[in-house]
Amino acid sequence: MDREPEKWLNNQFSVGDRRSCMVKCVAEAWDILHREHSLIIQSSFRRVGLALPIDGSCDHELSVKNMPSDVLQIGDWIQDLDTVIDVGAETRDENVEFTARS
């Protein structure tokens, strides 16, 4: 598309061509962002909880914009299984087994 600017300006590229161009541009941008700002990405994923261990050991790292940390109610999802409402046997998957943390 860089080689044919007049075709681009006249909307003569197909939807597939434009989609391919968009994917290429986003991939290049992500590559640059990842190379030059990987620490920002890592810390952002930790602050929103995407890269934190599920055992709750690092929940103190959570940070939600405009939400005081004392308002965040973070629990132990394994212990919370005991409080889940039983919706009936028809929705239960007998192949799933939950085990307690030791």
C-alpha cells in the first residue's frame, strides 16, 4: 500500500487488503511498544491483576484508578467456593474436582 498511494487515496483497496494492512500496523506497533516499554506493560498487567498469582499473595499490588485500596474486596476464590449458591445438579460438572490448598 505504501507503493501505491494513489490507489489508497482513491479507496481502491479491498476490505481484505485494508484488514491485512491494519493487522501489520498493529503488530509493528505492539513489537515496538514491547521492545521499548516492556516494564510499563508488565507493571500495568500486575496493577490490574492480570499477571498476579491466583493464590492472593500479591493482591496488595492491585491498583484501580479512582478506587481507594480499602474499597477493593479481594478474597480467596478457593475458600469462596463454599459460599457459591448451589444451582442444582443439572448444571454441575461431575468431571471437575476442586481441591483445597494445603
